[in-house]
Amino acid sequence: MIAIEQQKTQFQAQVGSLATYNSSYTTKCLLGQVHGGEPEFKETCLVSCVDRFIDTTLSITNRFTQMVQKSSH
């Protein structure tokens, strides 16, 4: 049981750091600090940011699921 709680804590920390990174990058996109200040660059930046966030979230979730399944056997 302790291992599962440690894994949950680790998972939450990873998601928290990802959210912080994503928020920072999104702010830069909206302010035009990435890829120039033109609207089309802001849109491209935001789309890339959201795609990266989704991919990373799925990766972390899948890894956590694998860890839980291994510890339950």
C-alpha cells in the first residue's frame, strides 16, 4: 500500500510540474514572446503547446497505470 501512495504522490508531482510548464508556455504564446507576435504564430504556438500537453499527460497516465498494475500483482 505504501508503494501505491508513493506512486500517486510522484504522479501528482509530475502532473503539477507539467501544468506549471504548460501555463508558462501558454502565457508566452499569448503574449507573442514565442515565434514572433503575429496572430498566426500565436495560434500555431498554442496548438503545439496543447498537443505537447496532451501527449505528455497521456504518457504520464499510461506510466502510472503500468506502475499500479505491476504493484497489484
